[in-house]
Amino acid sequence: MISDPQKTAIRKGALGLGFDVCGFASATDAWPAGGRLETFVTEGLHGTMGWMADTLPRRAHPTGMWPAARSAIVLGINYGPDGDPLEALKTRSSGIISVYAQGDDYHELIKGRLKNLAGQIVARHGGEVKVFVDTAPLMEKPLAQRAGLGWQGKHTNLVSRGLGSWLFLGSILTTLAIEPDAAEVDHCGSCRACLDICPTKAFPAPYRLDARRCISYLTIEHAGPVPEAFREAMGNRIYGCDDCLAVCPWNKFAATARESAFHAREALRSPGLADLAALDDPAFRTLFRKSPVKRIGRDRFVRNVLYAIGNSGDPTLAASAEALTGDPSDVVSDAAGWALNRLATSPPAGS
């Protein structure tokens, strides 16, 4: 059994690599989160994310990913913004990209550090290890709560008492037996700010998310035209949505990210909608090089931009939408037509 002094050394190594928090959990204990996920999928709340259903047996428990796993080391890196993301909602001629995607893609940076730490652990303590960063079918948020990093709030995202809402997660599963840390408990109390602010009412109840109504899902995971019922509520959010995270009162303890790679690129902080609508595929790939935005492709991204143009109330943006009515992509041309119609029938912003 890896004891507290050895855990202290592992934690010190993690902090030395740039992680902000490090906790330990059992990988073999009972896992109620698996049942909650099965209900989520069975009720169809996952929308078109078929991979969630396909990988459900592996997601149901950490050992579903790796039967030999006995312990989990859960790491977090703060990506806190340098301002209030909700302020950007006021500038309707610019687009809002979720805070986590305004800098470099976190996957590769975190994976490299996880491999480094995992190598240190094997060298000092033996055992086998596997590292995971978000893309693998491992339920990292409930695992992080078990490791004491935070708790899953009413919006289902992780909240940290020390870092608020802004925490990237990575995990190391190991065959080593490690004394677990105390799990974090829920500190939401009677607060429902995250539920009330949601533009599309994506939370049917506290601690339950209907992904089909979530702007992050609609702008990132959903490939076809966004249902018209949600387009106006999207406002100028063109990649993800931070509303439920940004409004959390625990952000009073949040700090700006130390890691410079997660600082917002100026070109992505508040980009103009007209410039974004003009992106062809090569220009899209250049602008979003090393960015998680790149993975959704130009067509889906420009679709989102056109919905924002339609919501802008800015008649000068009509030309940008008009130029895309004949776009080869059906999802783009459909969004362009909607944007033009909305600009023509809505009063100008500020009137």
C-alpha cells in the first residue's frame, strides 16, 4: 500500500510538473456514477453522441476501462480566465468562444505531463499505469470528486473550493494500491444560479443535464442544423457556452491560469463575426491551429457564426450572410438563410 509520505512525494512531483491539484481515489469501489450515466443514455439525453452508448460498458466503472486498475491519481490544471466571460454577451457583433478553447488544446499538454508523472511513479514504486485525458471513456468528474478535487455541482460540472469552475482534468490509473484521499462533499447548498442562467433550460432538475438543449452540445457535438427553437437563445455563442460555469459563486476563489498556453489568444478573445463568416477551410485551419475548435471543422463552425449573425441585430452583417447562401455545405447555406431572415425581421440592436 502506497502510504501518505509516498503520496506526498507523488503530489510534489505533480505540482512540479505544473499541475495545480492532485488527489487519490480507489478504482475498485462501488461506482454509482455508472448507474446515473446509464439512465442518462437510456433516456436519450445524450442526443446524437452515439459514442456514449457504444462505450457505456467501459464508462460504467473505472475497471471497465482496465480491469487490473486498483487506484486512480487525478490531476487538475487551472484554466481560469482573466475576466468575466459573461461580459462578452453584450458585444453582439463579436463571437464568444468558450474559455477553455481560447488558448491551446489542453489534451496534448496534459497528456505529456501525465506520462512524465506516470514514469516517475513506475520508477519509484513499480506497478503498471495508464494515462487518460478526456477523450477516453473514463468518467473523470466523479473520479475527481472521489479524489477530493471538487464536487459535481447542480450543472453536473466539477466545482473546486479553491479554483472555482475552471479546471482541466487528467487521470492515471495504476495497479498499485494507494491510500485514497477523502472524497469532496457537495457545497452547492440552496444555490441554483447555474440552473437559472442557462439560456436553453438544459437542466430538467438539479444535477441532471439534457445535452440536446445544451449550447455546448449544439455548437460542438451536433453536426446538423441546430433546431430553430434554440437558435435565438444561442446569442453570439459560437463554440461552447460558459454561462453555468461563470455564474458560480465559488469563482470568487478562482484565479487566472498560470499556464500561458491556456491564456486567451487575442484573435480568439472576441473575434468579429464578419471575419469568421469569411473563413474558408484553409483559413479556418490556420486560425485554429493547435486549438480544440479545429476538430469541429469549418462548416459546423461557420454554421454557428451565422446563427450569431442572425442574433446580432447588426444589419451591416447581412452581406456576410448573403455571401454564404449558396455555400456548398447545406448546413452553412441553411444557417445563412435563417440569419438573413432574422436580420430582416428583428429590430436593429440598441433600438
